[in-house]
Amino acid sequence: MSDKLNVIIDTGCANITSVRCAMERLDIEVIVSRDPQVIKSASHVILPGVGTAGAAMAKLEQFNLIELIQGLTQPVLGICLGMQLLSKASAERNVGCLGLIDANVAPLEKVADLPLPHMGWNKLDALTGPLFNGLDQDSYVYFVHSYALPVGDYTLASCQYGQTFSAAIGKDNFYGVQFHPERSGKVGAQILKNFVEL
């Protein structure tokens, strides 16, 4: 994999280091950058995210990265909030997002005995596509979120937490996972490995 340039977009969010360390544990060379030329030249791009959609989109605008991300043609993986940013808009403070997936992010419904945020290990359902090569259909991954995308034509995996939501999405070269692969043990490591092999 040494001939590939894997880039994590430096959005200034909290999970960048853990994503980078997860990649390095797999002997995947990766750099963190917000330099447009570095991002454009990457073979694979990861868009991490922790926090609110509004703050994240403001950072992308501040760094002049919105149109750049929208125009990328190599495989791109949004993680957690990074996945939600691929949508048209988020109900979290009613902010417009990147518009790459034709869907809107909505708050998870409050269901009795199920605390929010949805935090911890949960099972993936209906796994579809190359991100999940080599994984069992009932694989468990680690979530931390209060907002989610509904299930639609773009859904590559779903999850149940009082309701069914998209745990992974994909359209063209853009992919997203609502969970944290960097915190999801062997399953998460396989997903990251599968992504850089796309």
C-alpha cells in the first residue's frame, strides 16, 4: 500500500488522532492535511468528524474545503459526523451540508429505556458492498451519536436503536459510516482496510 497516499482531512476535530493511529496499526501510510493539493492528489480521503454539524461545516468553509470535497473523484470515507456531512442538510441547528447524498440528517427518536446519545456497541444489519468484505452480517461496531440518516437507496448497512437508521452509506465514490471504525476492534480495522483497497 506504500504507493498510495491516504489522507485524513484536517478538520480540527477530536477523532483525527485515533483514526490516524488505527490506520497506522494496519501498516497503512496516512497523513493529516488540509492542503488542497495534497487532498486532491490522495488515492483515498477520510473525512472525520466529532461535534456539531454547524461547527464542522463552518470549519470546512473556513479552510475552503467545501467545493474541493464535493469535487473529489477518488474514494472518500466520512466517519460519524463526517458521514452526516455528506448529506443535504442536518436538523442539528438546521445547517446545510455537502449535498452528496440525497437525504437529510434527523435526530434519533427518544424511545423509553434507550438513552441518547446512542453510545456503545450495536449490531450491523444488511451489509452491502466492498466496505464489508470478509465480515459477518451480524458484526458489532461502536457508535456515539444523537442524529442519523434514514434508510434509503444509498444505505449500505443499517442498525436498530429504537428505530432503523443508516449505519453506512454510499454513492459513487463517496462512502460514510455512522459508527467509529477506529473504536470498533477487528471489525473496524477490516472496514478501514477494505476502504483503502477500493
